[in-house]
Amino acid sequence: MAVNGSDFRTAVAWWDGQATLAVTGEIDLATAAELDSHVKECLARRPSRVELDFAQVRFCDSSGAGALERLHRQAQEEGVVLKVTDVRAPIVARVFDLLGLTDLVEPHRPASPTCLNPDWLAGAAYRGAGAGPRLQDRPRASAVGQTPGIGPV
């Protein structure tokens, strides 16, 4: 569990009126408010969709799950689709499953224009529209509770 949130980072890419927010690190009591803030910044621009890419998220506790549930509700009220994609950490998938948040998770989405190259994200601070590379192909988990190449958890 991140005590000071030092490894928590986000990066955003915009494409065709949609936002992809890549999240790295751990989402817990120390970082949930920061995630909330970044997602609300995206929602303020009135996208049709906000995708939270969790490929690099290692942990999410009830504080993070609660923030995601509130953000999902807010997005729905504003007519925005908010989905969590590419959940790779079994513990994160398990938390979503236990808390009944599987409707938030999109099990598989074809590669879309994003800024999600891990090398780019490692040095990135929160960035605005159009920053970073536009396409990253990588294996995606086919369902919550599955890890690419491994199968059910």
C-alpha cells in the first residue's frame, strides 16, 4: 500500500472527443483524491467517453473503489461513458468483483489511440490534450479476473 503516493501517476490522451487516462501505481486512501481530481478534469471537458487504463495499476483499495463508483455515477449523470479497462492485477480485479463494480470494467476493447506506452508514462506528469504517442498495441485481459497469457485468476 502506498503511504505517500509517490509512485502514483496519471497521463491523459484525447482522441475524437474521448479521453484515455492511464493510471500507474496504487490507488488507496493517499491517492484516491488525486485520481478523482484528474477524472473530474476530464469530465469538465465534456467527452463522450472516459477510459481509465489500469494496465499499470498494482493495487486498489476500498477508497479507490469508492472514488471510482462516485465518478461512474457522476459520469452517467452527465451522459458520459466511464469505463475501467485493461485490469491486469488480480488483486484489483478481485476488489472490483467483491465490491460489485464489474459493470465499471470493460473486459476487452480493441487497441485505440492512446498515450499508454509505459516508457512514455514513466517520465510523464499529468499531460493535456494531444500529448504523447497516439497508438500502443499490447495484450489485453479478456475479462475481469484474467491476466493476458495466464487465464482465470
